[in-house]
Amino acid sequence: MAKTAPTKKKGVTSVHSRAAKRASSPGIDLDKSLKDLKPPPTTKNQRASVLAIHQGAGISKKSKNGRKSVLSAKAKRRQEKGLDRAEAVIDKKEIKIEKSKDRARTVQERAKNWEELNKKMLAKKEREEALALEKEKENADWQDAEEMEDVDQEDAPIIKHTDMEDVEAAKSVPLPADEDEIL
């Protein structure tokens, strides 16, 4: 049978161990008087020179001294070409921006035109509805007037009078022939 290792005696736990850190952290039952404490008042303008923006702040490239600061003919041409390209790109960009603004203006003008047209159509529709209501009222007035005339005529005695002219006019109109009747 194999021998087992002797048991280690537990000594003092290390200060850096997790258990030691847990034991040293403040618990839930912390003294309530710490809540009443206020932080110390902050003073303004603490070492303003440190907080101020420095002139040389940011990334900068070391400048060349002496003979290397003067560009060669090829380098000058390359730099000029680069500047020309940059100007061309800027010009194209400006033209694109101007065209875009023009398109936006036309879209807005068209939208305004539609809004005005819609307002005109709504006003026209309202006028037509008002006219239709007026016509209905007039028709109702006419119908009321006709009904009143009918009532007046029913109440009045019916007088029949025939004139000789009416009789002669009726005789002058030819009667339809029986043969022409369609069955």
C-alpha cells in the first residue's frame, strides 16, 4: 500500500489571499456614523498651470534642420501635384454639395406646391359641399312650397270652364289611326 503524505499544519493565512481580503473588507453592519461624514470641500484652481492647455500639446513632427529642410526638385513637384489633386478634390466636392443643395431646394419647392394644391383642393371640396347643402335647402323649400300649393288647391273648389277655342283646337288635332297600333 502506498503511504499518504503527512497533513499540513494550517498556519497564518497570507495577507494577499482572497480570504484575508474578504475578512478585511467592511461588512454590511458598517458603522452608520460614516454616512453623516461629508467629503472635504474642494478648492478651485488647484495648480492651474498643470490643468491649462499647453502650447505644444498634441502630436508634432520633428522639423528638419539644415540641408534636409530644403526640398529637392522632384519632391517639390510631388508636393505641388498633391496640392493640385487636393484642390481638384475640393472643387469636385463643392460642386457636389451645390448640386445636392439644388436638389434639396427643388424637392422642398415641389412639396410646397403639393401642400398648396392640397389646401386648394380641400377649400374647393368644402365650397362644393356648402353649395350642395344650399341646393338641398332650396329644393326642400321648393318642395314645401309645392306641398303648400297642393294643399291650397285641394281646399279650393274645382271650377271647370271650357272655352270654345279649346274645343276647336282639340278637334284640329288628328286622332291616331288604329292600324298603326303595335301590339
